[in-house]
Amino acid sequence: MTVCIAAITLVPSGDPKIVFCLDMKAATDLGSAETSYKLIRLPTRFWVLMAGPLSEAREIGATIGEALKIRTPSTLPEMIQDLRDALGIHRKAMADAHTKATLGIAYEEFRKKGKSAWPEDLHRRVSWDIHNHPASVELIVLGFFPNGNPALVKISANRVWACDTFAVIGSGTPIAESALFQRSLDIHDAPENTIYHVYEAKRLAENEPNVGKRTIMMVLKRGKPGELVTETGFKFLARQFAKFGPQRFKASALPVDMFEALKTL
């Protein structure tokens, strides 16, 4: 899996920015490498971050791109509806692929002919496979609406919802979300604070075995190209993490009276 993190900051002067980062680890049964780009720049003004099987994630991303190109959404409700429609289109395509591979016919034909055309157990099994196609792909769709307002939408388990401040996907989600909640990350935090908090959450999520250490990090501004965090920027963030990140606990650093009190518990 992976971890992808995105957060909105509205200051200074209400000028919105979106900070996001992701690891680059990809794995198979035979090995892994940190060479995978888990983001898509859509033909419109939006980006997609991906977690889960990348082949299917890219298919869904392409479908989303087509949906948003037909009608560039101008509000969150419009975007959420477009994304739900795109998921429906993808799910139907997966059903069609399954019936063609299993029965040699399109899904629509399978649906119309119903139970009468095949043995009951075969019809039940194919229907069950389609119904229970695993929702193992997670996505974050982010960018700016034509009016300049930021958009941050999460797709997980075939559900779509807007995120007010931050969104996290991938196997590193529990650790990264906990770190962001611990820092009380807020949409009104200064950009430099948001950048550090997103970086810190990514570093902590690396404790999950499937999250890679190599990181891509960008800052998006409305009406401007995204800015990549440079090697110099990562070195600066690493120094701040060494200073302000969680430290190893040392009982010997406790006051003597506290240490004695703890021993009596």
C-alpha cells in the first residue's frame, strides 16, 4: 500500500494553498522498489493521489478525468456527484470485463438474460463476484474550482466525501491521521506549519512496513503551477523533525521523586 496526505491552508490573507505528499513504494510478491508515482495530473485543474492496486487506481483516475472534463465542477456538491458517477461507470466497466472473461458476453447481456440462461450456481457465483468486487482503491482528488476555492475530496470503500482540512489514504492512514489530529492541524494554520505537519505525519507513517521513505511533496496555489519541495527543503524539514518530532522516552530523564513514585505503582 502507501500513504498519501493532503491538507488545505487558507492563510495569509485567505489565499488558499494545498499541501500534499506521498511515498513512492510499490511492491509485488517478488519484491518492492521506491519508483512509483502515485499521482495523476488530470486534463482539468485537478490532481488525483492514489493508494491500492495502481493499475485499477489509474483506470479510475482516467475515468474521473473524463467525467470532470465533460463538466468542470464549480462547487463541492457538483464535484462529489461527478465523482460518484465516475465510480459507477468504472464499476460497470469492471462488471463487463468480468462477464466477458467468465462467460464471453457483455454484462448488459448477462443482466438481461438473467437466471434462465445459465445454471443457477453459475449465475449466482458471477453475480456474487460482481457485487463483491473489492473496493481496494483509495483516492484523493484535489485542486481548485474556477472561483479559486480549494477542493479536497476522498474516495474510499466506494464512498465519496469532502474533507474540510486534510485527507489521508493508504495503509499508513491510522498513523498519519493520528499525527495530524495530535497537532490539531487547522485550515487556518500558517502554510509553513501545515507543510511541516504533513511532512511529520508522512515520516511517522513510515513506521508502517508498506510505506516507503522516498517522498514527493508539493504545494499547489490557485492559478499557478505546483511547486515541488526541493532536496534543500527536505533537509530543512528533516532538521525540524529531529528537533520537534516525537522523541524516545528515557526514564532516567524523569525527576528522581517522580521516578520513585512510579516504582511504587
